[in-house]
Amino acid sequence: MNHTPVYLNQLGLVCALGDNHDDIHRRFTTCEDSYLTTTAKHSPGHRLPLGVVTTPLPSLAGFPAHERTRTNQLLIAAMKQIKPAFDAARSHLDPLRIGIVLGTSTSGIAEGESAVAQSECLGELPEAFHYASQEMAAPADCLARWLDIDGPVYVVSTACSSSAKALASARRLLRMDICDLVIAGGVDSLCGLTVNGFLALESVSNEVCQPFSQSRNGINIGEGAALFLLSRETNPGGLGLEPSGSVQLSGVGETSDGHHISAPDPTGAGAAAAMLKALKDAELIADEIDYLNLHGTATTQNDRMESLAVEQVLGNKVACSSTKPFTGHTLGAAGAIEAAICWLTLTRDSTVLPLHRWDGKRDPDVAPINLVQPDAQKAVIRRTMSNSFAFGGNNISLVMELAR
């Protein structure tokens, strides 16, 4: 088995919590407020709290018409944060050995919805609309064209596990010596298709979601983007590290339980197997994980099965939380955004853990896992795990740890 270390260097992040790393870190470690926006924009007749990105996004006026989507705006916003580091790192590399792997589930479908609505009124699609804008590969193609990248460029689209699997795929490209540098992560934008789709499944909450609470009644949908520079070396380009050191993607565990098209296996067997595989891959034991970012959607079935899996694999002492009440469930981008939250937790000079925002009412049908409460601290946070579980029983767990 190839154990070549792969590092998550530099982070570009934009979500409902903002686009400044220090602000984002402060917000998910405190209970100042909800950062979700209540709106009926994507669900006429239903005002819902959504994880809307409210920070200014870059103009794509100079981009080809079919690339001018909100998804690509989010993507370019995240990439601009790490572009100086990327430019420095690429300067000595063969362009054929630089890759891009992204996860998404919406791509440019919001613009497709708008175009179809116009065609219903006017009888034809807008002249500027092109189907390519909503193809799943569109965000990766846009980024590759903008950055002039010649290596492997592709998208993983496996619903809510997409961008976690993109990070795993990027690690494989590096370990197989196909690439020397990979931009990897995820992006999704809000649209009517996803918001109304989950409404049709009766899975959407009218309030800020409360994962693992007896009061929980569904998810909040969100949007955002998170990108990392992955390499086999720390600090490619020599631009400096976060104060606490570099982060290694040391463990990946992937399973598919195939229980149901949309419902998880109620026993949590597939989720537990993914977590165990990630621990084995990282050559760690359960007691060495300092923090777990839960998938934690606040749906009855997901929370119940995940708590069983966590209790089985990690016990009920490891600190854990779902950060979806802060960001919304960003679907294809969720795995990367939650990996970014783990990355910020590891690299910030702080012992404060990501807060579990809820009403404190435990569901007796949920296993008694250790949900992070206000002022919870840990002497040293060196290793984290992040869970992502998708429709069809597609499961992945990532282990990240400080590499000094």
C-alpha cells in the first residue's frame, strides 16, 4: 500500500459564514448568531432558512457566456484566495502534472432553470444560454481554462459525498505520481431544483436545523466553495504555512452500503465501515481522534444511524459536532467545506472546538455521543475526522492531522 504523505496546503473558502478565515473560525466556535438567510427566492410560497453566501463575489464579465454562473463565481472567489500560492507552486512544475478535481451536484443548473423559465414565457431559450453551463464538468473546465491547466481535470458527482471524494481522488493522483500539484475541493450554489427537491422529500426545516435534537425536523440547504492545494510536500512554492503547521490528509475510508436510493442503512454499518477504514488508512486508533465533524443533517434517519456508527467506532467520549446549522447543507460542496472547518480547527492557535448549535434536547433514540457545547476546549487538537454520507449509501470519512 502506498503511504506517501499528501498535504492540504492553503485554503480558499467562501460560505454562509463569510470568506475571511479568522471570521469563519470565530463564528463556528461561538454561538453569536445564525448565519442562515430566510428567503423564498428558491421556493416560492415557502420562506426557508438557507446558507446563502452574502459576501461580494467576483464578476465573470470577461469569461465566456456559458461560464458566467453563480457556481463559478463561488469557485473563482475561493480560488482567488489561494491563487498567489498556486502561482508560486506551479512556477517550477510541468503543466501536464497539475490537476483539478472538484465535487459538485448543481453545477450551473440555476442558470438552466432561469433559461427554461424564460423559454416558457417567450417561446425560446435566451441567446446567451448554453447547455454546457449546467454540465457536471463545467466548474472544473472553467477553472482549468482560467488557470491554463493541462493536467487531469474532472468532477466527482456523488451527491453529498462529492467533494470529500474529490479530495480522496486528488490524493490518489499524487500517490500514483500522475500529478505533483492538485487543486481539489467542492462547489455548489443554491437553486430551485435542490431546495424544492428536498421540500418534496419532506426533509427541509422551516427553522435553523438542529442535528441530533429531539426537536429536529429536517435540513437547511446551503451553498459555498472550498479549495485546497494538495501536494506531496508541505508549503509548495515557499509562501509560508499557518502558524500551527501543515495538515496531512492521512486517512480515507470509502464504502457503499447500497441500502436504499435515498435512506441510509439504519444500522449505520456502512458509515461505521468507512470510519474504520479511514482510521486504518491513517494508522490510528479511535482514541487518537480529537474531534469529529459529523455529517449531521438533522434528518431523523441520518442522525440516528450516524450516532450508532460513531458510538460503535469512536465511543461516546470523542468531541463531535455538526456544523450544518452554521453553513447549511452545501450538498456537493459539503465534504470539502467541512474538511475546511477541520483544517481551520487544526491550524488556528486555539483550543476551541467547532460548536454544536442546538437546543440541547437529546433524542432518546439517538446514541449518546459527545456533542460539543459552548466553552468546550481541548488541550491539543492534532487529529480530526470528517464524515460525509450520500444518497445511495455512498459513504466517506476523512482523517486530517497536523504534520509538524
